[in-house]
Amino acid sequence: MNINKNEIKPLLTPSDALIELDKIRLGNIEKGFGIGSEKWDKHILFKRGQFNMINGHDNVGKTDVLLWYFVCLARRHNLKFNIYSSENTQKSQVFKLFNFWTGKRMDKDFLKDERGFQKTINEMTDCFKFIRADQRYSANQILDIATNNPADGLLIDPFNSLMTESGNKHQEDYDTCANIRIFCDTTNTTAFVNSHLVTQAARNVFPKDHEYEGHLRPPEKADTEGGQKFANRADDFWTVHRMTQHPDLWNTAEVHVRKIKETITGGSTTQRDSPILMNWDNHCKYTIDGKNPLSTFYNDVGDKDLSNLGKESNQHKAMQKMSYGGHDEILGDELPF
């Protein structure tokens, strides 16, 4: 990442923080942006210029939860996002964003409504840009692209896919985290960085006689591949978890908020056994405590013929099996993405 050192003041005094401190003194501190969910907004708020880290087991829906969150922020606050997701195709990401944006299923509810389909794509184009994933990048290259294409948020998904530029991975991780923080500070962009886990985390299951005996435990911060250093450097840290093989809870995402650096601007950690619970609904919505934060933002688009309501297409059954651990039979080779 290119930084003009001549533009950076090397030393600061207490007076340089006077404006922000005066806001605190007068009780006028600006809170982060919520999404209209009491449970979510109690723990997670969008704050400009932050470095947020997310970890979780593979196939639990980390990217899906983040894409849904971005749609909530785009709909409610008109925020814009740059997305780099090297393990997902652009079409699969747009497909999911589209479903969250409309609360309907692209391949089922828009067979006739081409106009509504195109209108939605145009609306989303104003809010989401994708960094091409047909080549590899270093962290500094991603940050340079994001600096030259300003947005409110940046997703790096996953951290582990970034190219290394030295032989000392441990030190390079620290340097990369430092550069992400500088990027967030200097551009006022909020970075969300997804990460995989160490192998040992996949062996940590609930013990015998526990109600979830044999199912994977939610990982801790230190279970992140590369260790605790990422939690040390991040402002906020979440864990996204899902018991993919549970017969009843396979479609319930858990968001464990492990760290909130500045609670004065809102947010708090979740209690150990009380994560944010998100129920996956009809392949296009999440509900929290039975409420959908996006319900008042949907446009009148989609087919008006409701004769197919409740009938799942083969593509969505396959998507459920692939991404959300459904227990239906595999449907031939018709995986959509």
C-alpha cells in the first residue's frame, strides 16, 4: 500500500483529539449504524474506519452472513462495499445478494418478471463492486485497489488466500494487519476480514452427555489460522458458527461477538452461551428473534403468480445441500455454482 509519509503528522498532542473528546464530554458521541434488529444492534454496529475480523469453520455460512449484513447496511444506510471473495464466484455472490435484497428467490420468483430482475440488478450495482478473483493478490494489492475505488466497506474473504510476499509468514501477518489498520484509518473504510481455522479446531466437539454431543464447538479467537495475533490487532472480532449436521439446528447461524474494542460507540460482546441466533428462511432471508430486519425494504418485484409458492427448485435444493447442510438427497449434478 502506497502512503505519502510527508502527509502524515509524526507526533500528536492531546489537543489533536479535542473535538472527539468534547463529543464524549457532552454526551454527543456518534454511535455506529444499526440494522433494525434489537439483538444484533445491541452487539454489532457498523463503525467507520474499523478493522473487523471474522472466523469460523468451513461451510458454516460466514460469507453468507456478511453478504446479508452488507445488504442490510446498503438498504438502510445506502452504504457501498468492495468485495474480494476468492473462494466464491461472482455469480454465486450476486445470486445470494439478489435473494437477500428482494426477499425472494431469483431462480423461482423471477421467471416472468424480467423487468423486476433487471431493476434489482441495477439497484445492487450502485452498492456492490467485486474485485476480480481470477488472479491472486497480495494484501497490499487489495488495499491499493480499494483505495483507488472508495467505498464504505471492504470484504477480504478469506485472509488465508492472499499471496505472501516474504518467507516469514508470522511477521508478514502482523505487517498485513498493521497495513489494514492504516488503510482503515486513512480512508475511513471499514474492513471485514474472513479467516479459516487451524486443524485442531475441527476436532473440538461437544463432550459426551452434552445436549450437542459430537457436534463441532464454536471456535475461539485463537483458533484462527495464524493464531491470536489477528484478534490482538482487530477492533472487533466475531465468530460465525453453525452445527451443519444437527437434524434441527442445521439452518441456524450463530454469531458470537468475541471482542468490541470501543463500546462507547456502541456494541458489546455476546455472553458465552447466548450468541445472536439467525434462522435461515426460504433461502433468501435471515430472521433474528422471529423478525426480519429487511422486511420493510423489499420492492414490489417478482412474479405475481404464486402457484409455485413453497415449491423448491432443484437448484435451491442443491444449494441448500451444498451451502447449508440440508439432509435431502443429492440431486444429480445440478449444483448451481
